[in-house]
Amino acid sequence: MTHPLLATVEIATAANPGACVIWLHGLGADGHDFEPAVPQLVRPGGPALRFVFPHAPVRPVTLNGGLPMRAWYDIAGLDRHAAQDERGIRESDGALRALIRRENERGIPARRIVLAGFSQGGALALFTGMRYPEQLAGIIGLSCYAVLSGSFAAERAAINQGTPVFLAHGTFDPVISPELGERTRALLVAADYAVEWHSYPMAHSVSSEELAAVAAFLQRVLP
């Protein structure tokens, strides 16, 4: 199935970037949401990076009374027993894979690409990253959770077994409970993934301390 390319916001930290971070926003936000964070994610002397911030499609979201908003998939509820929008998740997985292929066509191989995301965007970054058939540089999930975890064992790609994973969660998150974050961590650790885990005394948000840790992670996986 061919997926049309999503509209994106792009920032190159220097000319001729040789690595890329594709960063997915959370529910109801857009690709501009994490654009201001780029200066905090780049270290002096680091490689030239291209940050790609795609805009999710606009769709009705059940959790918000059917109100249309930018979302990677529909959400019926935020507890682990709520029904999941498998069709929407897989459609967005295909759209993210199309963005990875575009970077390949621009000269950046998968092994120099990091998938990252916050909240719902983090869930999609984990979903695609674990199942992608080429080795990625890293996967970052902030304040997120695993979707369609029942298919994880059957669908995960062995080539990304050793791909570094960065997970972080706020201990006071009222939107996506810390328990869901811990369950996601436990799922990956049990499958022998190299998970770097961070927790912060915050709600459903991102802190400067967290961004500093992400910057250090990017420096390690994109040397």
C-alpha cells in the first residue's frame, strides 16, 4: 500500500545533514509542537542533523467526544483495557515508514535515523521502531505506552533487537498513567531490549532535564 507523504516541519542543524530524527507530536498538537526544543537537543560539535516533525492527519477522536483533531489514531480510552484503533495505528505506521524511505532517498540510511515521539506520538514511534525491517539508530518514547502489544512478539523485527531505546515518564502524569509507562518498559526489558529508563517528578509534559537526557542519548546513538 502506498502512503502519501505527510506534511512536515523540517529543521537542519547544519548543511548536508547525515542523520535524521523523526519526531511525532502528541494528540491534538502538530509538527510545530517540539520545533522550539531543537536547540536543547543539539550539542556543539555534533553531527549535522535533520529534524522532521510531521503533522498527524485530522480525524475524529472518540475520547474527546468525536471532535476532529490531529491524531495518529483514534483513542477510545486511556486505560489498558480500552479498545484500540488497529486500523488507524497501522495506517500511521505506514505513513511513518514512508517518511523513513524518503530520508533513505535523500541519502540517510535507516541506521542513521532515530524515531521519537511524545504521548500518542511516542506510542507510534515504539510501534514502528520495533517492527521496522531495517536497523534504526534509536527509538525514543516520552510519556507513552505500547499499542497492540498482543502482536509485539510475532511482529517485532529481530534486526532492531539491539537498537537503543529511551523511555521517560512523569511520575505525576494524570493523562497516561506511570503504570502504563512501566508496563511498556517491562515488556521491552523482558524481550531483552536495551532500555534506558528515566522518570521525572512532572505531569504529562516534557522538562528541560528530560530534554538534556534526550540530547545525550542522541549524541550516543548518532556519533
